[in-house]
Amino acid sequence: MHDEYELIVIGGGPAGLGAALSAREHGLERILVVERDVQLGGILNQCIHNGFGLHYFGEELTGPEYAARLIDRLNGQAIDVLCDAMVLEIIPGENGHTLRLMSADCGYRTVGSQAIILAMGCRERTRGAIQIPGTRAAGIFTAGTAQRYVNIEGYMVGRRIIILGSGDIGLIMARRMVLEGATVVACVEIMPYPGGLTRNIVQCLQDFDIPLYLSHTITRIEGKQRVEKVIVQEVDDRFHPIDGTDIAFDVDTVLLSVGLIPENELSRAAGVEIDSKTSGPIVYENGETSVPGIFACGNVLHVHDLVDFVTTESEGAGKAAAEYVLRRIDVLEKRIYEKVSHDDVNLQSPSYDDPQKVACEAEHARASHDDVERSALIDDLSKKLVQGRSYCLSIVRDETISYTVPQRIRVQRVDKQVSVFFRVKNPQKMPKCIVFRDGERIVASFRRPYMMPGEMERVTLTREQLDDVCGNELLISVEEIR
Amino acid sequence: MKEYVCIICPRGCHLAVDEENDYAVTGNGCLRGAAYGREEAMHPTRIVTSSVRVRSRIHPRCPVKTDKAIAKSDIMKAMLLLDDVELSPPVRRGDVVIASLFGGEANFIATRDIDE
Ligand SMILES: Cc1cc2nc3c(=O)[nH]c(=O)nc-3n(C[C@H](O)[C@H](O)[C@H](O)COP(=O)(O)OP(=O)(O)OC[C@H]3O[C@@H](n4cnc5c(N)ncnc54)[C@H](O)[C@@H]3O)c2cc1C
Ligand code: SF4
């Protein structure tokens, strides 16, 4: 382990591994991956079910197999790995960032790095976060904790089980518990539609005849030492329990699958701007956060249901971090930033400079040894660029969309295309269209036969489409097909 | 006409299978979905994943899966077979844990490497 790195990746799950590999491929030589667990692989180690990798590897793998493929690749590379080590603090700096970490092997350490990739994943919401009344009996677990106990540590968590929430982890655990000999009496979901992937409803609940109660919730947990009974009630459209709809279930275990929250304590403390909708950092088209040189990918950025998308996203972040470190563009961009915030420039003009020419001029400016001259050249270039077009597009959404990632796009940074991930707020059953508009005009549209809030959508905007945008906002919404 | 949700990959395409018309499948996003829809209507099968005991310093469990889908009706029987298995490291992913389930072509194989 060195004292200085070009890139430190925090988290050794699929996001961290993908990002480190991609940064290496794009030219970085001093990379460190820090992982809190004793092994790499992240959440995939406990996801022993299959369903990973069909998009990315073209075959269906289990979680550990998917992780092993990435770890094998990593082992062949000059990338430092520090497991059993936890990053405690990120201190951002003008000329590189500092990390404080605690490691089983090397104790308390301070390490410098020019770029940082946040890949800390997410954690589960707990009973406290949703406040179920009742006793504090043993036998209440988050589904992911139960998954770890059963699949990694080899403990069974209960015999008669009820599951609250129909998120994927809950569904996967319903099947897992039945296979291990337990009885799963029900899966209870407060929303009128299931939270997890449809395939998991089919193969985890329907295959084993586990009833799914939609628009229901657990309103009471009873039991002295151990859970003995739970009361389930139907809820109205404002999620208030309806009197007289009580159903009692005799169970010894409650598994909570009530959502995941990106783990952003470190990011927040480092001053990274957080989106209240995703609970993850606000990012630009390349995964860069509001702090220059700090990037984010994977579940720390927004909760993914497909690891394949995590891998693709993290490769983008790894590449972007490499570009940042290799000083291809950032010095220039920083100046442009300052310009944008200080000058009252015209952001509406549709014409802009040829990116090739810009890159060439930027190179020329940077090569200049005379400080004053360099500064003048960069200023000049910034002005041209800024006057040329809107520098940064914000993606705004209407009430049909719950969030997008990225939230901002620096158009001239987009090479050929940029993927925008989002979730719809409500199920869209009939064929619909995803539409991007600037003002009244449609910039791009994408048809879909149906869309569910539980399934993340991805669409790709091309550079041409982005260039076509007037103004500095791009509205995304779901509309009827006309 | 029977309706299914394809479970081959997480996209979850909504399939319609026409038994009258040689089990023709519509709604599939790819060819694997067509094959799945036909199979599901004729004789449903599943890949089974679970874990077995392993005498490892780090992990007491080793994850396993069937390398081919087995009949849905055989799932619980297959699970019982795993109860008696105990592996010793080193384990390589792909190692056969139980060969030829019920005399058929499917095996239980390990899905992770366990060195020590
Ligand atoms: C139960 C479950 C089932 C799933 N099923 C599927 C499926 O069938 N198909 C599919 O494609 N996808 C599935 N997914 C989704 C996919 O597994 C995740 O989206 C993906 O693993 C997220 O990767 P990540 O690297 O962002 O996070 P993680 O895998 O969580 O990795 C984050 C890592 O960061 C480490 N870390 C956190 N904080 C620190 C710190 N301060 N210092 C050092 N290290 C730190 C953690 O220890 C962890 O190892 C499932 C997910 C879950 C939870
Ligand atoms: S039809 Fe193809 S794309 Fe659709 S869910 Fe099945 S495997 Fe996935």
C-alpha cells in the first residue's frame, strides 16, 4: 500500500470492482480498492440465487459467480486491494483528496488520492425506519440480514415466517426460507402493486403458493421473548389501516424488506450534494458528483435491481475518473465553471464549437509555459464555449417520474450518447411513451409496453439529440401514445 | 392462450403461449423467452440454488446450483439431498457436488471458490 494514489475506490462490490477495472483499462496505474468486509464481492456474496449477468455476460449466473468473474479479472491487474478496512472520512482538497481509514492489517492510515470513486452500496431500512407498534421481541430481521445468516453464516432464522414488503430481497428470501424447510405464511405489501421484479413474484411466491397481500401492512407485532403473532390490516388509499380488516398470523419471525437506502454518510460529510429523491449524490453525465474528482456508481448512487446495470455504470465512472486524473479536461472545465457562475452569458444560443477543435485549443493552452498567456488562452476558450451553448443541462421531471440519474448533463462532455436511468412513480400498464421535451418540443421519445416502479428504466440520449436542446432544462415524463 | 412472465432474465417480458397453435410464443424480448414460454406451458422446470456445509476457516457454507433446470416438482426432493453433503476446501466453482440428480442430466455444482 502506498501513501498516494491516483484513484481510491471505496467499496469492493460489483460497482467498485467494475470502476477499478475500467480506470485501469483507461490508463491509471496507482489504484486502491478499500473494502470493509474480509472479501471482495459486496452484496453478491450472499445473493446465491441466479439471475445475474444475462445482459452483461450473456449468461445467467449466481451472485457469487458474477462476483468471481470480476475478482478474477482484478487479480490479473496491478490494482491494490485492502480488505477488512473501513474508510472513515473523505477530506476533499483542491489538489487531490485525503482519506482516513482503519484497517485490520495497517491500523489507522491517512492516504491521498487525486480521484475517488464512491461505491459503498446501500443498506436496508429497519423496523425503526417504518415504526411498527408492538413488543421488542426477538425474531425481527431485515431480509438482507437474514440472507447473510442463512447463506453465508449458516444459521436458520425461524420456522414460521411472514415477510413485510415485496422488494426483491424479501421475495428471494421467501423462497429461500421455504427451500430450507420453513413455512412462509404471507408476503404483505402496503402499496397496491408489488415492489420487486415480476420474475421474482412468479418464481419466489407463485411457485411456492405463498399469498401476496397487496394494500396491506403489519400493524402490530406481539410476543414476549420471541415473536408469537402479527396483525395484518388492509390500508386505504392514504395508507391508513382500515378497521375490521385484521388478520392474525401465528409466526415466530418477521422479515422486513422495506427498501434500501444508499449509504452516503461519507459522501455527505465530504460535502457531496445529495438528491433527496435517490438519497444518492447528484451526478453529471459521467458519474462525477458536485465535488470535482469525486465520482459515484452502483447502489450508493441509486438503488439498482440489476447488477448488469451496476457494472455498466461503474465502468463509465472508472473511465471518467481516469480522464479526470490524466488531466484531459478538468482544468479547462473548472475555468468554464467559474465563468458560468460569474458572467452573465447567453446560454440560449444553439451554435457551438467543434469539440475536436476545442480539445485541440485546450491542449495548446495547457502546453503554454507562460502563466499569463495560458490563463488568457483558457479564458478565451471558455468564453467561446460558454457563448456557444448551454453549458449544463438539468434533467427535470414531472409527477410521472420519481427520479433520474444523472441529474445533470454537460453536453460537450458527452461523446456519442448518455444513458439516463429513471423510475416511474406509478405502474404504467398500457403502452406508453417516455418523452424528453424542452419547452413544447419533443427532443426524444421511447415506447414501452408497460413500466413498473420496481423496475428501473434506461434510455439513451444521443449527442445529436442533446445538441438540439434549446435552453438549459430537459423535461422527462411518461405520456400516452397518441 | 396461457399467459406467463418470463423469468429467464430480470426484464420479465409478458409472454402469451398459444397451445392451439403449436405453443407459439408472443411478447418475448428474445429467443430464450420463446423457449421458456413453450417449456413453461408444457413441463415447467427451474434452476435450484442453495448452499451446503463446508469445512472452511472463513465460511461454513458453500453456495451451489443445479447446472441445468430440473422439474419444478422435484425441487423439494433435490433440496433434501443437500442436507447430507459436507465439502472440504479447496472448492472450485463448477466442482460437482451431487452428480446426475435423479439419474438425469442435471448436477449440483459449487458456485464459488473456497481456498481454505
Ligand atoms: C438480495 C438482493 C438480490 C438481488 N438480486 C439480483 C438479481 O437477481 N439480479 C441482478 O442482476 N441484481 C440483483 N441484485 C442487485 C445487485 O446485486 C446490486 O445492485 C449490486 O450488488 C450493487 O453493487 P454495489 O457494488 O453498488 O454495492 P454492494 O454490493 O453493496 O457493495 C458495496 C461494498 O462497499 C463496502 N463498503 C461500504 N462502506 C464502506 C466503507 N466506508 N469502507 C469500505 N468499504 C465499504 C461494503 O462492505 C460492500 O462490500 C440484488 C440485490 C440484493 C441486495
Ligand atoms: S424474453 Fe428474453 S428479454 Fe424477455 S425476460 Fe425473457 S429472457 Fe429476458
